[in-house]
Amino acid sequence: MWNFTTSKHQIATLLGRHNPKNISLGPGGVSEMTLEERELIPDSDPDSWNEHCFFKPELKLAWEYLPSVRPWVLYVNGGNSPVFGCPQTRDEGAKRTGTGVGGNGGLKLGAVKQIFIEGADHNMVLVIYV
């Protein structure tokens, strides 16, 4: 029998990376970090949203690039998702996608759509080339 569930470990690494010494950036940012701190979290970003016990630098980069997404996008979001279960967060991401230079035109032109599945845990993005 196959088990197609995602392990708790995989979910944890998807949502954030461990910052074992709770290293945070001071007013001087990266330039004031020690070599040991830099080796532990080399991709820390002084402008990131929240770097404490866990961090995920890719999230900020992905958010910044959403307006330039060119392919059509279908967001499939689960109601129990820790991030995309919140309607405001779901809508904000969908409204941002494809609206910038080089983008697909976004929701306004029908190139971005989203569906919501009540009771589902995960979210995923489907990129559709047409």
C-alpha cells in the first residue's frame, strides 16, 4: 500500500528553515554578522519580514517577482493551509500575479485564476502554458 501523505518534516522545511541560534540582524544588517552567523544563515536578508527561530528567504523573492510572471497561473489553495487559508493572503497574491512589466495581465485579463478547497491542507501553483 502506498502512502501519499506529506511528512511533518517535509511540511516544516517547506514553510521555513531553522535558525538554530536565533540570529537576528541588527541595524547594520549583514555587514555586522560574524563569520559563524553568516555560515549558519548565509542568505539572511536584512529587509526580510521575520527572521527569528525560522526563516525562509525565498518567500520574499517570490513575492517580489509575482508581477512579472508570464505563464497563466491557477492557484489551488486549501482552507487549512497555514498561509493561504486566509482569504486576504490568497487574494493579495492572486491580485499581484502577472500585473507588472512582462507579466501575463493578471486576474483582469483572465490569465490568473484561483480556486479554494475547503478542508484541504496544501496549496500549489499550476503553471499552464497555452
